[in-house]
Amino acid sequence: MTADPKGLLVMKKTLLWCIAVVVSSSSCVSVLQVKKDKLSAVKKVAIVGYTGVVALEGDKPKTGLAATIGAIKGNADLMSGKLDARRVEQAQAGYAELSKRLATGLGVAVADPTELGRSQTVSGLLARSPNSGLMMAGLQRLPNVLRPELVKSAKPGVRQAIAADLGVDAIAAVNIRYEVGSTGGFAVAGMGKTTTYPRAVIDFTVYDATGAEVWHDQYARGETAKEGLATTMGAEIVANESQVLGEALSSGYDALMTRYETAK
């Protein structure tokens, strides 16, 4: 039986779309709620939920020969494990940067992600919904960190138990959605060279030690990255992908912290 590169790529995109629907709030409505009096009592926080969805396909998918070339390269990236390794590295960098921003912006200590293994509650949730396998392909994530929707959908008592397990005053969950900020270049029927400039939208929530929500920013959107991701003859060039997404994410975090600082 021969492989069906195009079919595999369609399956991959479908899975990513499903994940994006579940974990991402990309509504144009800007929702921001902050209880600064509650946050002022926080001395240590643990980021227990983290994912990033790379949604840069745009409104006009490639067709014809360009689609075939892109599918072959994309599936090679997926099946070789290179895509997954890249996404985990990107999640590690993004998680570390968020930890720094919270430490600097809030003046709190942030638990190292390795500490999450001390929580039997976190381990139990991971056992029932692991961060591995085909359904997680293409998702920025950390193996021992929960997906944010699991934290958000949990009962307050479960979140309280996680905070108690880890000995922290608050827990946080974040989902990043990388979307198309702008495009450049020229292509006919997908053939040619185009460049996509992404931007990051942050959906971020903090819960206090009782499991109650004390900070939720549903739509902190950063500026469009100055460096872009090129697609040549239907094939995506990924050599600078982590750098470009990192630039977009840094701006998204800038927006998150600015919105917090100016919130009443």
C-alpha cells in the first residue's frame, strides 16, 4: 500500500483545527478581568497549563501541484518527528519566557515545570488525557504540563488541590494562537514565493489557591512579526520558524502584561 501524502496532510490539518477550536479563544471580543487585590497576595505561581496552536494556513489553501509539493514536505516533517520536536522546543522557550514575564511583572516566584510532577492531581489528569500521540501532532506543548482546557474545565476543588500539591498561591493556564498578521510575495495557483508574517493571540488565566479565577485575559494580541515565514513552490521553509514565532509570541506577552498593568 502506498502512502497518501495529501491525505495525511489533510488529516493533520483537520486535527490541528479541532484542537484549535477546543483550546483557543480567537474571538474578536476583548475580555479582560483582573482582581489585583487578590493577585497582590500571590507569592508563588505555577504555570500548569500551556499550549500553542500554529494556525497560519490562511483563507486560501494551496491547490494543484503546489498542494502536492506542500503535502509531501509537510508529511515528511510530521512522520519523521521533526515537527513534533520543533513544537516541543518552541513550547519550552515560550513557557520559559512567560515565567520570566510573570516574575518581572508581578514580582512573584514561578515554579519550575519539573515541579509539576509532585502533584498527584496533575499526574492523574495527564494519565487520562496525555500530551502525546497523533491527536497532539503540531501542537506546541510540554509533556508534563496540562493542556489549558483541562485546567479551565476542572472544578475549583481540583484546581485548589493542584495548588496545594505544589505549595503555590496560584496556578496559571495559557493558550497561544499564532495567526496570520499579514502576507507578502506573489504566487499563481500556489506556485511562486509568498511570505506569512504571524502574530500571537494570548488567552491567559490565573486561579488563586481556592481555585477561583483572579485574572483572565481572553484576547491579548501582539504585533505582527517583522520577520516572516516563506513558502516557495508550495513548500514551507521552516529554518527560521522558531525565531519568527518567538518574535510574535514576545509581542503577545508584551500586550498581555501591558493590558494587566493598565487594567482597573
